[in-house]
Amino acid sequence: MRQSQLFSKTRKESPSDEVSKNAKLLIQAGFIHKEMAGVYAFLPLGLRVLEKMKAIVREEINDIGGQEIIMTTLQQKGLWEKTGRWDDEKVDVWFKSALHSGGEVGLGWSHEEPITNMMLDHVSSYRDLPIYVHQFQNKMRNELRAKSGIMRGREFIMNDLYSFNLSEEDHTRFYNDAIEAYKRIFTRIGIGEDTFLTFAPGGAFTEFSHEFQTSTDAGEDNIFINKEKNIAINEEVVSDEILKELGVNRDELEKVKTAEVGNIFNFGTEKCEQLGLVYKNEKGEQVPVWLGSYGIGITRLMGVLVEKYSDDEVMIWPKSVAPFRVHLLALGGNDDVHKAADEAYKVLQEVGIEVLYDDRDESPGEKFRDSHLIGIPAQIVIGNQTIDKDGVELTDRLDEDGTSEILPLKEVISRLS
């Protein structure tokens, strides 16, 4: 993309009405637009990051047998009443609306009930199972406080996965497969070393759950970890009983501030019994299905990346999810520079390297400022100095030294590839 054609613009100042660093930087860099508290639109650069993350999640979930669908956000009151979760005292994040024709609908904050109800049309025999389905969808939650930017929104994008199995043994096997898939996802996105599988409360879902918590000062949770034993426990469930069950002493644990980026729940057979999802086994007996629920907050994950890969003024995206692989800057207004930059842009596209080309009539200072804000990890500069040396200047911004080299374009392409 030519930057001169990008409608979204960077700002010289961060927005004064935002508290969180992720919202301040993403708005200033032109990745998101704030509609209202806790509600954001994603602009072209922001959408590219989201799509990169979704592609990684999709690949890993499909690899363990997931089939992608998309469900409706509108929710049946009667269906949720069957499980008791329409009650505002049990679930306090519902958005609900009256229908002109009478009755009431909700806006989906999760989808266990409707996906289980859907399976009534697809499961009757043991031969129909297992089934694993997932979706990327906007969830709606009526959060009381929405001050953490895209890390806690009233509307957000989630990948939610649901498993339907014949037995506890089969369910446990897939549950563990999902844990490993989530670990691979977080590693590929760039936070694997700082993300911990955490024993946690189940909230409106189940009594207990497993969370994936990423260490960050911007987080809203506290966990206790023992890295040697690979154990992490949410502060909300730390007790002598839980510590004994996990085989760890309180003095062996380190307290860490974190943000939740994923969560998985074991519903057992209870919800399927409530909604009548059963199958006939080989003896012809009616047996309830085992249900598991697994979620990754895609937009929340994007906010966590900003918090971890930025200071107060500059972002650097991990290569796997950066909006473009390289940012090409043409410095100077003479014809030779623009001709060389246009040619480099053409060649980079031909070899399949995603490039944002800053071809605007702006000063070098303005272009470097915007490049640092946007945060693309590789930067190519073309100016009079590089033309004199028959090369381009390459900077790997993820390199701690931040060194730059003037190299032939062919060698730069080889490195970027």
C-alpha cells in the first residue's frame, strides 16, 4: 500500500480522554477509532494486525480438528432461561433489547447455549461425535468499567471453540490438545515466554477453569507462579486446599501482574443435559454429551501486544502480526529518489513481501516519526546517500542495537524473506 492512499492518519498528540497506553498509541498511530467508551472501530492498519492474529489462531485450531462456522449475535431468551444464565444475577454483562413484535433478545456474550442447541440437529448417534467447531465473532458485554482500551471492551472480537465428545476420556484428550494449540498460538504471536496456563475461577461458566495469563503491568489480574514446577494460580482461587492439590507451597510462589488472553472451561455433561443434547451409544442407551468451551480474545490480545512491545511513544510489532513486513521510506523530493523508491516498491511486491510505502510529500522527520508510531519491524530508507552507494538502508527495529546497514536491494530481500 502507498501511504499517500491510506485514509487514516497519525496524530501528533495522543488522545487525552484515554487512560490505557494501548488505546493511546493505537489511536495516535491510526490503527483504531474510538466510537465511545469501550467500543472501537478498527481501521486498515489495525484490521491487518487482527487478520494476521486470526490466521494464526485459525491454522492452529483447524489443525486439532476445528471446523469454522459463524453464529448470530442475537440470543433467544428462552434458551438461556433453560440453563439459568438469562438471570442478571448470574450473568451481569448482558445487553438485552425488547422486540417491537413482543418479547426480548440478548446480544451474545458467549455461545455455549446456542451452539449446544444447534447440535440437536446434528447429533443423534455415537457415530456423529466428536464435533469441534469454532468462530471469530463480535461479543457484547455490558462492562461496568471500560478503561483498559481494547483490553476490556464492551464489544470485542473473540475466537470461541466448542468441543462435543462421547466420554470424559475423549473430552480430556481434546481439552489437552486445545491447551497445546493455545500455547503454540501465543508463541507464534510473540508472547509465549510470558504467558502462563493458570488455575482460575470459572465465573459465570463453571466452578473452576484454566486461564492463559500474560505478564504485563497493564493487566487487571494477579497470579502466583512457580516457573520450575510450571504452576500458575489466579489470586482469586489461592487456598490451602488448592495449593495442596497442585503440590506447591505458598512461599514457593511469585506474585505477577497479568492480563488474561485466553480461557478454557470444562462443562462436563451438565449443560448438554439441561438442553437435551444426548446420543445413542452402541447399546442403544441415551447418553449426555461432554462439552468444552475455549476462548481467545483477539482484540484483547492485540492490546496486550501493544502494552508489551511499546514504550509511551513508540510501538514495534512482532514480525508474525505486523501490519506489513517492511516500511519503505523515500526521503527527499528529487526524481532520482522517487524513481529508486518506486522501483524498490515494485520489486518487493513482486517477490511477495508486504510493504507500506511512504511516498508522501513530507519531511524526513515526519516520516520517521510516523514510522516509529506505526511500528513495522523492518524499515527500508531510500535517499540521496543510499543512491550514491547503489543500495538501500535496512533497519531491523527488533534488534536491540537498532543498527542500520546500506545493502543492495537483492540482499535486503533475501534477509526479509
